[in-house]
Amino acid sequence: MAHTKTANAIMAKRGLAVKVKTSKYRKKSSNQWLLRQLNDPYVAEAKSQGYRSRAAFKLIQLDEKFKFLGKGKTIVDLGCAPGGWTQIAVQRNKGSGQVVGLDILPTEPIEGATLIQQDFSLDDAADKLKALLQGKADIVMSDMAANTTGHQQTDHLRTIALVELAYNFAKDVLNEGGIFIAKVFKGGAEGEFLKEVKKNFVKVAHFKPDASRKSSPEEYLVALGFRG
């Protein structure tokens, strides 16, 4: 797989804008989506590097900022479909360590990773993942988000509920010094939940990678140095 590029290098490749012909058979929203995809440098770069989604670059940029990936890590990828984050995790493990992924949607196999299709909110999901792990995990990362309703506060609350599930799982499986990363919506992880995370990790931050579209309310909660 090709060497990954930084955000600045990818954005510098943006060329002339591609125009989309209107069609009476396509909705306006479909035209807008197609226009955005055709003019998104991350979509083009993901395709050229063989990544399954532009989301791969979000993880690359999170790692550029916080430097947590590396050879021999045991990593759990929650909400892994279609597999962009898993690809990066396997790539940076350099043929060692372990990557386990889960998603409610099917994910095509990725060499070097164990992937299961499961609703993470079901009671037995955590146990299935633990059974696959060869010991404790170094990183639990979650790109899960609830289906959006269009109402920002509702979407935020539903996604935070998933984040809390992921966090409780992370507390069970992380090594001391481990890392937890999770997608949240604007406003981030707040209140009592954020206090709880800060109590159990040495450093907690919010970060929005450049690869995350400016129009998207998403950002990432990054918790470093699990106290165990």
C-alpha cells in the first residue's frame, strides 16, 4: 500500500472543480452529494491508495496529532465498516499485534484483522470481542455513530450513548497506559461523562481532523494514558 500523505499534501492536490450535469432523474440532494464526492481530494486519495473510505485519513491525522499507532499493538475497531480504519491499524502494526473489528454492517475481510458483524449495543457483543482478544488491548477506537435524524441535539445524545458503551468496554479491556478514541458530535463529550473519562485517563482532548468535512458536526474524543 502506498505511503500515506499528510493533510496538507492531500489538500494541495486539489485541482479544478469537477462539474456535475443536472438530471431530472436525480434529486437536488443527490447532485450535491455527487458534486462533493467528485471534488473531495480525500475521496480521490483513498481510491488511489486502496483505502476503502476517506475515513482512513481521519485516523491517519489523529495518529499524526497524538502518535498512538505503531508496531505490535492490540487494537479494537468499533464501527469498522467499510474498513478504512482497520486497514490503517493493520498497516501500522507492521505484521504483528492484533486488530479486531466489529460493525452492525458486513465488512469485507481484511488480511491481518479479525472482523465480526454484530450490533454493539446487544448484550453479548462485548463478550464476543473479549473472546477474540489475545489478552488486553492497547487501543480501543470507535467511529460509531447513531443514524442521524437531522436534529443536532438528538443526534448528539444518541451518539454519546454509543460512546458511553464503547468507553465502558474500553475500561474492561485496556492495558494500563491504553488509549480510547471515539467519534462524538459537536459539543463533544460533556458533563459527568467527561469527568469520568478524565478521572480514568491521564490526558483527554477533542480533535477534528482536516479529513472530517467542515460541514460535519463530528469530532473525536481522544483519551490517552488509561490509569487501569
